[in-house]
Amino acid sequence: MEYTILGRTGLKVSVAGLGCGGPSRLGQRANKSEKESIALVRQALDTGVNLLDTAEVYGTEEIVGKALEGVPRDQVVISTKKAFPLRDPKDPVGELKKSLEQSLRRLRTDYIDIYHVHGVEPQEYPYVSDNLVADLLRLKEQGKIRFMGVTEAFIEDTKHQMLQRALEDRWWDVVMVGFNILNQSARAAVLSKTLERNTGVLVMFAVRKALSQPARLSEIWAELKQKGLVDGGSSVGGPLDFLIKEGSSSTIPEAAYRFCRHEPGVHVVLSGTGSPDHLKANIESLTKPPLPETVTARLREIFGKVDCITGN
């Protein structure tokens, strides 16, 4: 495993992070047993992954807490999230405190390394800024959370408008952003700012349906051509087939993970699954060298105008 420093947090983190939500939720959505999901987390830890990302809405905090039994607390970085919008907007402080205490209990710890406000849309950011930040800062002073994060709602906000606004403020230590081969708009919109401010960056959506299912990729490619966002003549065969031939990659998902992993400004790429074999393959991809520069440049050119999709 390779490690890096998560921006100004100073945390030493694995470049591969285990996403405990997403479509799989550690296999819980595929009816895997709790025992199997715990084993998956431990497999990740055994391969050197030390950043685990979960959230109160995923239903996996308790699994993570059980999986960490016996693991020295200072050897793992726990990232979890407060669901947004709030259930009770009239009592933001009370709800935030209650949610954090419940997360601490489920995770079996007395502090959270990175506590995010989760899935904030652009029009919701002023509420977060006005009603939650002061209390998050107090919780940070109390030692219940070490660092503050904010996570975008990438499906609704593919142009990263919320994070652009959030990065005008100085209190966010970490951001979670959607970024992949198909939508690289975060490079200019978000990463240019996080690099300046040494903000920690966790990447989600590195691989979605269009990067793992050829039929879905063909559909999205047709949509992008129709909108004039890609050159219809830039593809011979499958639009990303050249990644296998020229990118020293065995699969498109492997190339997709490598593309994100080595993007300047990205610290951790999250990967979620319920399959031990899939987890192994994902981690191997994230610890491989960068794609050849000619391939990376070609991907930037092909998808440079795209900012309207997630890859789902």
C-alpha cells in the first residue's frame, strides 16, 4: 500500500480508501451477512487500507465498529458523515450532537477523525454555513471530531457548485468530490482551489456503471455526442478501448482507478464493494503506476468539455 498526507490535516492515509456506502454498502444490499461484511473490512485493513469512509445513512457504521475491534485506534482514520438535509431544521445543534453521539456509539470510538456534512446541494450551503459550522468547530475544540469535511451531492451537482462556494470558506479541512474519466470538471472547479489551500481531497465516483458496463458506456457516449460534448470521430470501436491497448491496463475499471489516483490534488480514492475478489482488484489498481502521459492527455482532451454526468 502507498500512503500520503491528507492535506493540512497531517493525517497519514492510504491512497485507497474503503467506501462503506455506495451501491454495495459492504455487501449489505446483496444480503451478505454481517460476518461477511466485517471480514471484508478486515481484508481491507490487512492490505494496508487505513481510511474507512462511512455515514449514518449507510447502515454500516456498526459493521465498521465491530471490524475495528482490537485495532489500535491511532492506526485507522475513520471518516463518517451527518446526513443532510436535517430531519429537524429548527434544532440543528441538537440534531448534530445527537447524530454524532450515535455515530460514536456505533463506531465504538470516542472521536471521529473526519466528520462531514453529507450530500450538500448548492442552495443548501448557506444553511450549513449559518447553522452547523459554529457547532462543528465547537465539537472540534472538544476533541470529538478532529477535522471537518463537506461532501457534495454529485448526482445533483455535477458542476461542483456547492464545493466551489464552500472552498471560499476556510474551515473545511477535507472535501469529498465526484471525479472520474468521464467527468473531470472537478480539476478546474475544485482541485485547483484545494491545491492552493492544502485541503484534503477524497474522491468518490471513480468507477460507476459506464466505466464497468460496456452497454452503459455506449449509451452515455451517444448522449455526449448528441450534445456536442465529445467528438464522434474520436472513437474507433468502444470509446475507451484504447485504454487497454495503449494504457497498460487490463480493464477499463483499472485504468479509471489509476487515472483518479494520480490526478494532482487527489489524496484518497474511495472504492466500495461487497466482494473480496473485487476489493483485491480495486486495491491493486489503485497501487499501480500512473497511466502513460499520452493516454492521460488523450482522456483530458476527449472529455474536457463534459460536466453534466456522473458515470452512472
